[in-house]
Amino acid sequence: MTAFAEATDATEEARSPYLSVDPAPAMSEALPTTELRALLLDEELDMFQRYAALFSLRNKGGPEEVDAMTAAFKSSRRVRTWAWLVTNERVSQTPSHPRLR
């Protein structure tokens, strides 16, 4: 089993708490934010893996995770667009984040 397969599962933990149908299941919330950020920003990975990291960051939702998602704004177009949408979704449900002001 690959590291990605181990980190991604279709259990209750991987489901979106936002009642959305995500294009990739979130990875395990046990993965450190620094690792999720690295996966999201890795232009060599396929989009499915990068989206899985993005949705994991969204589900965790703290300031460090929002910083990681906003870093993807400088990434490839598809990831940048999803990062903007997901960050906007996450921040709209939490107090304002200084990076987004």
C-alpha cells in the first residue's frame, strides 16, 4: 500500500464537514500540517494527491493551515482556483485571518 493510500481513507474522518462533495477525499488529519503543505505545493504530484492535501488542510482549519492554503495561490491554475475556493469556504466560517485582509 502506498503512503498516499495509507493517508487517504473513505472513513468518517475523511468526509467533508462542509457537506460538500470534494474531488478527492481528505488525507488523515494525523498528518502534520507541514507535510500537507509540502504535498499541496509539490507541482510534481498529480492533482488528486494535491487536492487531498488541500481538503485535509481545510478540515483542520487553523491559522497555520490557512497560511498553507494561501501559499497555493501562487501554484498552478487548477490548484490555485481550488485553494481560493476552499480557503474562502473555511474562512467564511471562522474569524478573519490576517493573511486574507
